[in-house]
Amino acid sequence: MADRELSRAVEAYLLRLWPYERREGVITPGDDTARRLLPRLKELADEAFHWPADWQQNDEASASRTGDDGIAAAHPELDRDAVRALRAHFDFCHK
């Protein structure tokens, strides 16, 4: 089952919308939630950046799909929107 708080934070962090709003209010950089999630967000972004891609056998589109599938399989705690944000991060970093 997807962790909605983490998934939403991944999207916000990678789309440069950090801090972000949630029902309970705005999460700010000094907020306990931000302090708790930020190391994990950095770890996920770094993992997406370094996701293995065989550039000899893949073009950008197929490498991106491979990364999308791999990230989704490796992180079932993330919803599809968070995985798409990580894929977009991978795509952006490798263009």
C-alpha cells in the first residue's frame, strides 16, 4: 500500500514545490515532518538519478520506461504519481 504522505512529499520535492501544503497546513523546511522526510527524499532522488540504464541498448525513452518499472518495483510504498516524478527526475538528469 502506498504511503500517501511520502508519495506527496516526493512529488513536491522533485517538482520544486517543497515545502508543500497538506490538509493539516503547510509543511515548512523547519517542520518536524520535513526534517523526518527530507533524508528519505534525497535518498530517493539520488537513487533515481543513478538508476542503472544500459545506454548501449536503450534510447532515452526505453531507458526511462525501464527506470519507471524498476523504481515502481523497488518502492511499492510510492504511488504512481511519485514514481512518475522520480522518472521525470531521471529523464531530466539524463538529457
